[in-house]
Amino acid sequence: IFIENEGNGEVTKPGTGFSTRYDELTFSVSEPSIWECKSGGKLNEARLDSDGKATIQCRTKDAVAKDDLYTKELRLDLDYDYRELIHQQLRLKKQ
């Protein structure tokens, strides 16, 4: 699963401070007893690269038999705090 920061802001894990070095977030799956999801080798955490992108890989904890067909929705929740600083110069006129 490919994720990308489409905005210009910064991303951080909830409850942590914003880093000047990298953006990161946490994620969870709907059935953690069946699925294991990782990004960059970290379980349930992702760090965005310099382009604001990351890949999350999910697989079942137990192998599915060769002839079995497994179809079920997987819910992936991304958890993060987002901050975008906007600076605009204003000119005030006193009346």
C-alpha cells in the first residue's frame, strides 16, 4: 500500500513533537490477529521519505494454503498529527 503526503505540511505520530529530519505516522489494521503490517521493517509505524512517500506491506501471519481463496476487506487506519505553517504578510492601515 503506497501512502503519500499530498500537502506541504509536516506529519508526526500522535502525542510526539514534530521532527525537522523526517515525517512519521502510526497505523493499525482491522484484524491484527490475522494481519501483520510493516513499513521499513517497523511494525505499525511508517517514516515518509524525502518525497513524502512510504510503502506499507501487509501479509497474513499464517500462510494461506495453496488452493485456498481468501477474500475479505482489510481496514488500515493511519494515525498522525498534521501541521502546515502558513505565512502571509499583511499591511494594516490606521484610520
